[in-house]
Amino acid sequence: MDSLSALELTINLKAPVLISGSVGDENMVASEDYIAGSALLGAFAAAYLTKNKIKNLNQERNEFIKFSDLFISNKVSFLNGYPVTENGKRMLPMPLSIKYEKGMNQDAKDEFFDTQLTNYKHKTGYCYIEPDTTNNHGLVFERLSVGKQYQFHHQRTNQSVGRSATGEIFNYESILGNQIFKSLIVGPSYLLNELKHLVDTYGKIIRLGRSRNTQYGKAEITIGGMQDYNGEVAYMHNKDNDPHILTITLTSDIILLNDNGHAETNIRLFLMTLGFKEELINSLLHQKNQDIEKIKSYFRTKIVESYNAAWKARTPSHTAFIKGSCFKFILTKDEYEQLRIPIESILKNGIGLRRNEGYGRFVVNWQCGPITDKAVNVQISKPKTAPMTVQDIFKRLIKAQLIERTKAKAAYFVNKFCDKSENKSQPTSTQLHKLRRFARDSGNYMFFHDKLEQMPKSAKDRLKSIKYSEGSIWEFLNSDPTAWLNFVDAKDFMLERKENTEDANHTERDNLQEFLDAADLHEMLNDQALHNEIFLVFYDNFFTLYDKKLKTNSAEAQEGNND
């Protein structure tokens, strides 16, 4: 086989991207937190067909052979796109053996080299590991979490109507835009030159993932220069120690088939695929000397299933080792040397099924010692504002609570004015109906105030005679019932419940407060339309309840007189 080369592919997301990892409930679509190699392969394949104006590959044999070499066979592999460090270096999935003390985001430990980590827990995400130049046996470590968002959508069978006629709602989780990922395209140099030429002539804007014909999936790609490929991370030889330590870390999901053609996830099959001999496998799996743990593994499995848009059908599902799974072996010098050459060869090509889609990748001796420095937990910067749909949902929730409080305020003042110990004089039912009509016709406080001033003097005097502890009803009606909105913090409505709950989760509350800050909800309280609505709700409830309360008090008094 020809020697392998690699092109570094930088992916700058210009919009949210949804990379669906599994086919499940249509009402909830979850996204992976990386750019799958299959999505990149599909985008390049679509660009190739469009650029060359190919409609039917079956009718163009020469084009079919070239297309097959580029996108169907395992000659070219599109590796997964992972986030980058602040210096632009491609990260890899967090090994499952690296853990943090619960509740902490610093001082990560690798359980391959630090034992008895009883209160430590693995964290998902991506990391960059390189030898520590200040410590011959240590590693510099940097971790990052990919930013995501949620969007609510409704399905419209009639596209001319801006709402769902039947009320179908579904949720999308997606990778936030304005993030940078890096991938590698691996293959013979002559085929990679074809892909580089494709980008140069077709353009740098591609569409990735699901719903890419709407608001999702837009990305800008940049291809770097050609370089020799010997693996995602250079093989770090461990020549000085005896026994030798060999670590293998999966950088993508791996699908392996047994002799019967079925996908399996057992360590024996994995080791055989890597070139371990039967005698060594038995020695590792059935060790007699318990003083030395010759094999240590941290692995998980998953069901890999996807959807082929061309076939309009699901692809066959397979059980796979997940990315981040890792294995540590303690070997003699001879055992180590016997494995070194076959593993170096396999490392370039990958193992298992769907290697052209980025599956089957691993690195050797990436985890080659304890982590010596404090782990830097780098977070993707969050968007300055929350997604518009989420903002709308929060605004509706806050508005609903504002209206409930407005109704409660109206009821409070009705009880004040109807207090028999303070007032013997009350407005008539006709006057209350007239005042309510004034409010409805005015629509806001300014016009309502003008109507009050135009009332006859006798009506004004009657209102001035009805008093409570803070003044008369006339003074009350001449004060703006929406003025309290100027002193409201919108966040209070969302945070109040968290604050008052005895077993409140303070981390949850802080996260919610941070989100509300980003959602920019404050300007809604200055919206004149909201003030007008609160005005109408207040006075409509105030005059209606006032009238009912007076009638109830009158009926109770009449009943008392009859007794």
C-alpha cells in the first residue's frame, strides 16, 4: 500500500451544527459534541458531485471509480473534527482513566498512574496532552468542553401559515456556532490532492449535519499543507523502563467483527486485532502474579447507528468501543518489541469497520505518565445572548408571573378599601363600572388620568372621601399602577424558587442566573406594550373585584339584619 499523507482540515462553524449520533425519537434530537467524519465525508462527496455535474454515477464508469476511491473505499479516511486549544492544536477525546475530584475542575489525575482515587469522577470533553518539559516523567494537560444549545421548533404542514396546525413540537440540541474544530483527511497523496483541488475550486463554505438546508450546518473550511501521516499523535516509545508500559487510547469509536461477522466488544478480540499473539493475550487476561497488574482497562460500549440519506434508510447497527476508552499493559522488553512494529503499521490505517468515516482510530503511549501540572479547564465562550426561541420562552414565563402579581396587587387594594373598620363610604356599582370603562377605553395610564380629571366635582369628592391607611381612592387612582415595574429585576422571578427551596442546588441556581444575564431580559420591562397590558389587567381586576366585594359585604350585612 502507498505511504499515507494527511491534510489538516480546520472547520469554523458559522452557524449551529446538529450532528445526530443515533436515530431515535423524532421529537428530541440530540447532537454529538464533535464533527463526525461521516458528516465531513458526506459534505465533500456532495461538493464533488455538484462541481463535476454528476447526476448518475452508474452511467459514468470513470467517475464512479474515482468517486469510490475518494469516498466509498477505505483509501481515504475523514477523521472526526475535534475542538482546538487556544494555540490551535487539535484535541482528542478525554481518556476514561483521567478523573477529577468530585466538585472540582482542577488537578486531574490519571488512574493509570495515580491509584486509590476514591472520590474522583471522569468528566467528558476533550483534552490536549504533551510531555512536560520541566518534568521528565510528567505530562502537561489541557481540557475543554464544547458549547451546545437547545432550540424548540414546530412542524408546519402548511408552509404559508406561521404556526403548527396540529401542535407538533420537537427539540433540537446542536453545537453552538463560532467554534473551531480540526480534522485530518488521511490517504495517498494523489487522492488528497484531488480533495485539495476540490476545495480550491468549489469554495470553502460547506453544510454539515442535519437540517442543513435551514438555519443549521453552515461552516467554513480551510485545508492546510500535505504532511506525512504516522498517526494522530506521534508514537512515544518507552525504551528505558523494564517492564515496559504500553498504553492505547481510542480517539474514535471502534467497530470490530468476530469470525462470524458480528460486531463484538471484548478485550480478546481487540487485542487480536492489534496484533497481540494468543500466548501473550492469555498471559495478560489470566495472570498468575497478582502483585503486578499486567492489564488495566477503562472502556465503555455503545450502539452505533446512523441514517443514509441516499438510501432513505437506517444503516445496520453495531456495538462499538467508544472513544476515550483506554488500556494499559505492562510488558517485558521482548513482548514490547514484538508488538511495536505491527502496532505502528496498524496505527496508520486504523482498525475495524467504517474507517473512511473516521472510525477505528487510536493512539499509542499518549498517556505515558502522571499529570504533573494543574489541569486547565478551558471553556468555550458562551454566546452574548441566549437563543431567540429560548429568550421568548423566558419572556412568556416572566410575563405570566408579572400578570399574576398584578392580579394579586389588585386584590390586596380591594381588601384595603373594603375594610369596614376604615370606610363607611363606598363608590356605587355604577361608578365602578364607569371607572372600569374609563380604563378599558384609555388603554394606558396617561389617558386614564386625563379622563379622571374630566369627571364631575361631586364624583371626585366621593372618591376623595373613601380612604385607607395610605390615602384616598382618588389619590390611589391618580398613581401609575405600572410604576412598580421600573424596580423589578426580571431574574428575580426565575431565581426566587431556587432561592427559597431549602435543598436548593446553588450550582444550578448560579448557572440559571448566568443564563438569564446572557438572555438580556431587562429591556422587556421597559416595553410600553407590556406596561399597557399590566395597566389593563390591574384596573380590570381591581374594579371587578371591588364591585363583587361590595355586593358580598352588602349581602352579608342584610343577612345579619334579618337575624
